[in-house]
Amino acid sequence: MTGSRIEGIYVSGSASGASGEAVSQAVLNDSNITLVQSGAVADSSAIKIGKTRAIGSGKGLVVSSGALTIDMGATLGGSQPYMSPAIKMAVSGSQLLANGANSSAEINASRSALAIGIDDWGSNTDSTNIQALFAKATVKTQSTTAPLVLVDSGQQGVQILFDRASNLTAASNGYLIDIIKYRAATTASSVQFTLDNKSIATGLTNKAYATSTLDIDLNNASTWNLVEKSNGDKTASYTSVDMKAASTLNAFKPGAAAFVMNGPVTSDASTTNLVDGAPDDVLTMRPSYSGSNGAALAVDTCLAGSGAASDRLVVNGDTSGTTVLKVTPFADPACPGADTTTTGDGKGILVVQVTGNSNAVFTLDGGTVTQGSYAYKLAKVGNDWYLQSQAATGTVTVTKRVDAPADAPAFSGNIPFTLNCTTPSFSQAGTITVTGNLGSAAPITVASGSICSVTEGALPASPGGYHWGAATLPPAGAPMPSGGAQSLAIVNTLLKDGIKTGQLQVTKTVQVDADAPAYSGSIDFSVSCTNPVFNTNGSLAVSANQGVAAPITVQAGSACTVTETLPTAPTGMEWATPTYVQPGTIAEGQTATATITNKLNKKDPGTVAAVPVDSPLALGGLAALIGLAAFRRQRSERRTGK
């Protein structure tokens, strides 16, 4: 359609209903409305619902049950900034229902996409309960300044819904929604603005008519992206924001963001998100923030000493409820982890700042976050919340087992050892008190990331008639995780005096396919000997498919057998049955080798797990087979007359 003043579809009252008010409606199916200016610029709309002038006045109803497309020419406008919205609504009870099961909308406005209660050819009125409901709507404007949704004064109980993956984008220097006071009416407006079911809105909100109310709901994984206006405005003004059911408020931008939420925010099982890869965003809320049911605050933080950079929530007012803090460590050489108690003011890294009643409880997701050798926890200092660190640690326990012939007395005594760690370097001597051939030292605290091994000091005198064989020392442990606990076991052997000995060494080879990664890990084994009876255990540290255990001293003439206990196979793989080359009889002064070969195979994705014969499924199947056989026998007997 072309012209200087155009209404694509105009619905207003023209007949009296039972209550004496005018009623009219239009039902649209897959409508496409294109407006292009021709001649002087005037006030035009693709859809106009309701009329306040004397002729044909009254409310209107438009139902769009299919796809609705509105394309407004870029030059459509008028002498006033509110003119030429894509959709214009007025009069109490007017409705636009574009949220049916098959409804969708594509609106490309020249100025505002939706205007409610604004002046229409010099005529206007206070109204109540105007509704504009959309689903699967994409709404944008070609203007750089017009609010996407515009509501004038005197409009009470306005309901605006964008549902089912709708997407709204404000002008670069305009608002998502603005309540103004253009008309002479002194009555404030009240608007309920809702995003539901994964809908997205991008921009800021405003109440130019400050005494009006604008309540904003985000439901069911909907998202509000705050975007700074091109004039530098960073403030979203409203009456309340209520986020529910996994909805998200994004408050970041390229470079440092400093958005202001001018109104209370309630987050129920939803996220206030400042994460954008840099710890420089500040979100201010006033006058309150409340969280519940797993509400989250997500921030980027440089995990370093006190005063390190972090995204921050500032509440100029009160906090209540519960919120989980989710920290994304900023990857930078300046953020290696540090002791917050000895740096800066010693308070830690500020993440939440509260000027009023600080009644909310913030907890750190996972309890701690680790960077380098430091573990950070969340702590409240005064009204504010800080990340505070301490050296991240784990514990190593050194244990001792004495293997002896069956007729040897049990050993009891003290045996010294030294724990040696790298990354970082650390060494500590200790003593194991052994009673009845077994002993364990007190746990030793080491920094996280440490790789530790153990050596043994001078052994005490052996029991009479016996002497010590060579000790079996454990391989170095894996890097210590924060809060982890590891055990290193030393095995000593008692041998009868005058008995000739040899050594047994266990080796390991893991075979993998050419396209599979090499295996590394620890594999336990057991040694069982006869003539005389002798049993011991050990562990192989396998690296890149190969491993060799420390030699074990065994009485010459012993016949020994080695078995292993396999760990869980890597994801997508399974162990084949191991192949053993046993050491045979141990010769005096010689080292016998036991070789274990394992094959790691790729799991067959189509393999069906075997059903144990005593399982309910197997027994049920057996019963079914027996029943089927009996049925066939009876049928055969009836046929033969038996």
C-alpha cells in the first residue's frame, strides 16, 4: 500500500453490543502488509485497532492465526515522533491476538512496532486492559531512536506478551519499551511486559512518565540482553523484574560494561550473567535483589591476590534469599592464583557489593574454585562478598607392609622415610610405626599439583635369624588434586638367614590399535610363590603402553605366579583377557621376569550385554520356552488322539 496516510487494516467499533459498546473484529491468516510512503509524510499504520473519535468509535479485535508479516517503508513517519507505528492500539478492551498455535509474526517497523493509547488525529482516551499477544515474533525497527514499544499515559492494565522464541531488538539509540506522557491525561499507565518460552529481548527499558508502572517477567528460559544505547545511556528503568525457570539477564558488552537496573530484581532458578571473557563488568541494581531456587550470578574473575579484577554485582539497597556464584577464571598470566590474605587489603576479590541490608546468602558453585596452587572460597566481609584464597592442598599417606615367610615372627618397629615432591618442590621426613607387619604414617599435606614419591631410610635391625631384602618402592603418584588424598605404599621383605635369593621383576605391555591413544595409568598385581609359600602385592606405573615394577626379592627355588587386577578401561575401550609369561623358578642371584600383556580393544557399539543365567530376564525367558514346549506337546496329542 502507498500513500501519505495509510491504515492497512483498521478495526474499531461500528455496532452496539449487549453492553452498549461497539464491537468489531478481524481474523487474519498468513497476512502480508507492506506500507510505502507516497506524497507528504503523515501518520500511518499497518494495523490499527480501536478508535476514539465520534464516528465508529470503540474497541477492536484482531486475531492472527497464521504468519503475519509487516514491512513499513523506512520514510514513513509524521510530524511527531510517536507517529506511524506498525501497530496502533487504543480504547479499553482492544486486543491483538497473534499467539495461537500456528501464529508467527515478522515486523519491520519504520518507527515503533507497537504503540498503545497515543494521540490519533487529535483524539485520545484513557483505556484499560488493552492486550497485544505475540508468538514466534521477530520485531525490529529501522529507526535509530524510536522505542520498539510505546505506551502513552492513561493506559491501565496493558498486557504485552512475546512468547515461543520471539525476538525483539531495540533501535541503537531507542528503548525496548517506553511509557511516555504525551497526552494531557494525568493518569499514570500500568504495563505488564512478558517474555516467555525462550524469547529474547535486546535493549533497555524506560518510564519517561515516572509514576507509571512497568512490570517485566522473564519466564521459561527467556533472555534479556542489556545493550548500551549509542548516546551512552546504560540504565534500564522499570517497576519490577521477575525472572523464572532458567531465564537469563545478560549484562556485558565489548569492553567494560556498567549497566544499571533501576528497579528491584527477583531471580528464581535464573541467572544474572556477566561472563564475556573479561573481568571488567559492573552491574548495579537498585533498590533490591532477591534470589531463590538455585538463582545464579555468573562472573569472570582474575584469580590473583586481594583487589584483583572481577565482574561485580553492586546492589544499592537490600539483598535477600539465596544465590549461587559461578566463577569463570580469567585466563591471563597476571591471574596465576595468589594468597589474598597477604596482598592488597587482605579482604579478597570483591564480587558482590551491598549498601543496604545484606541478608542474601551467596554460595560458591562447587564450594571452591582453584587456580594454580590456591583454592578460593566465598566469604562475607561486612555487607559484601569476597573470594578469599588459601594454598590448595591434598594429603599423602605413606604406608608400610612387611612380607615374611609363614614361620617368621611378625615385625614391629619404626622405619624412617622421606617424601619428595615436585611442582612445587617439597620434602619431608617421617617415620612409620609398624605393628604386626603393617604400619601407616600420619598424612602429610602437600600443595595441589604436587607429584610425590617416597624413599626409605636405614632399616632397623631385623628379627633374629632373618635379614631384610630389597625394598619395593611405589612409583610417583599423579599430580595432587585440590582436596585430594593419595597413598604411597612401601613393601619390605624379611628373608631367612643363609637362604639364597633371587629377584622377580614384573613388566607390562599394553597393546592398542594404531589410531588409539597410548595407555598410561597404574595397574596392581599380586605375586604368589610356593616352596616356600610367599605372597606379596605391587603396582605398575604404565606410561605410553609400557611399565616396569621395582624388583622383588624372593627365596631362590621359589616357584612364583603373577596375576593382575585391571582398572577401568578408558572410555570407549575394553580390556581383552591378559596374557601372562610367568617367571618360573627363581634362581639364586638372578632376576626372573614376569611379563603381562594386555590388549585394549574398541568397544563394539552394537554389542548387547550378556544376561546372567540366574537373572529375572533369563529365568523368565526359560519359563516362556518351557510353556511353549508344553503347548506344542498338548496340541500334538490332540491331533493324534492320545
